[in-house]
Amino acid sequence: MTAPAEFLDIARQAALRGGELALRRRREGVQVAASKSTPEDIVTHADRETEELIRDFLADARPDDGFLGEESEASTGSSGLTWVVDPIDGTVNFLYGIPFWAVSIALVEGDPDPATWNTLVGAVFSPTADEMYTAAAGGGAFLNGRAIAVNQGVQLPLALVGTGFSYSAQRRVRQADVVSSLVGRVRDIRRLGAASLDLCAVAAGRLDLFYERGLNPWDLAAGALVAREAGAKVGGFDGRREGSDLLIAAAPDLYGTMEPVLAGLFRTFMEDDDDTE
């Protein structure tokens, strides 16, 4: 049986190789290949090329594992393990040259569903910052090999909160209503544009809390493990697991304070919102 350290080394190598290719393509110039759910929801040629490189690397290293990526067809392996990959998380940032995007790679056990899976390892690589976040279940979280931990004891009025918005214009309006009602209750709000790095920012103490609705499995798989291993509570409403309905990540005390606040705001502004991205 492969040890967690070996799984993590594979994830780290895959993220590093993918990030190096994506950064090279960014410097050469980016071309949009297609739109997906909306005209604003784009995929670049670099997304597809990076995912293909990562998929080939993982298939060579672990041929019996499954694969779930953003840009290609999922496959089921015989090992009961699945690699969950976002080749470029923050594609719009990548397109515009905003240096906040990442390669996100996780290995999960069980069905590739955040509601039931067990995440074994995760690696999130920010090529522009040369920062590699890593975590293995039960082994802590690290940034470039240095242990990291969430901010503890933060009161809600002093919390720096991150969030994200939908590609759907109609949903963004409702999300903006939530933010408008929340911003006066916290220190401030950041919208940075890459959920994997937002989760890692919570892990590293750069944000106190992150929440978002509409995330896909590849958006959250690696980052959620990094945040958990750094001491965050990660989940949704009413004790449910994180998923497309909602993800909240923060130190347990701040999570407990914010969860009912968000629940009330979501009931007010987004109760009829059942879209997924």
C-alpha cells in the first residue's frame, strides 16, 4: 500500500509540473478556447493543456486510480481512489494577468463526492507567488514546507472574510445582497477569485473566514483539506459537509458565530437559489 507521504509527493509533483506549464503559457499569451455555463465562464487552451499534462503524469504514477478534472471526462479506477484536479483555478484571473490563480490536486477515497469522500492528500500551487500548500490527512498543513495554522480567537467584527461569486449574473446579484448585509458586521470582505487559494489563505491566516456557494468538487477538494489540517472547521449549514450548496471555512469558534449569520442572510436573499455551477 502506498504511504500518504508518497501520495503527497505525487500530488506535489503534479501540481508543480502543471503550474510550470501554465505559467509558461501565461507568459506566452492566453487564448480563450471556449465558454462553458455562461459567456463569462471561460476555458483557455492552457487549462486543457495543463489538465492533459497532469492527467498523463498521474496515470503513469498511479494507473489504477480514477480521475475527476474540470476540463476532461472523468474516469473510474480499480483502486477506490480518485485524483480530483483543477488545472487552473481562477481562470479569469489567469486570462487578465492577475497573479491569483493556482493548480489544485487532491486524492480522495470513495466516490468523488464531497458529501461522502475521504480526502487523503492535497496540493495547491500558486506559480506566480511560488507558493506550494500541502496537506495529508492527520499530518498538518504546510506552506513551502513550513507549518501553518488558522487564526484563532477572532471576533466577528474583526474578521477578514473572503467569498466568491457565480458566473450567473442573476445569482451574483443575490450574492451581492448577502455581502451588502454582511460587510458592516465584519472587518472587511475580499473577493479574490480562486477558491482553492482562498481556502489556503484561511489556513495560512491571511483570511479569517471564507464562504462560497456553487463550488464544484475540483474547486474545493485540496484547499478544504489544507484548511482542515491547519485547524479550520470546514462544512456547510446545520452540520452538513461542504459542497455546492455551501462551504464555510474558519477556526471553529468563528465558524460557530458566522454560520447562523450566513444562514439568516441566505434565507433572506438566496432561499430559492438551487443553481449549481
